[in-house]
Amino acid sequence: MNQIEEDIKLQIKPRTTEAVLLQIPVDAMRSLEEVAASRDMSIDALLKFYIGNGLREDKAKLFSDRQKHIN
């Protein structure tokens, strides 16, 4: 591995997880399977990706709203 590859090596810290049971409509599940396959991902990874993106957006909005109230 060269120096550039070593510098950009992804460091993932293990985090505690919790199992969740979701009821997902069959048509939505088929769409998830299709998108996951097109991205060469598991459905589990795709759902985590979607949840992570949504959380980041909502947290950013909450932070922005708080800043407006402070100023």
C-alpha cells in the first residue's frame, strides 16, 4: 500500500447496535432490493445509509434552527 492509500484509509470505530423489527410494504421492499443490487450493497447496508443520511440532514437542520434562536 502506498502512502496516499495509507493516508485515506477508512477508520471505522465499532459501535454498539440495537436490532429493530420494521414492517415495510412489499412494494417498497422490492424497490429496496432493486436499488441495493444496483449499488452492489446489501439491503441492510442501504437502509443504514438512508437512515444515516436522513439523520444528518435533520440534525443539521436542528442545529441551524438553534443557531437562529441564539443570534
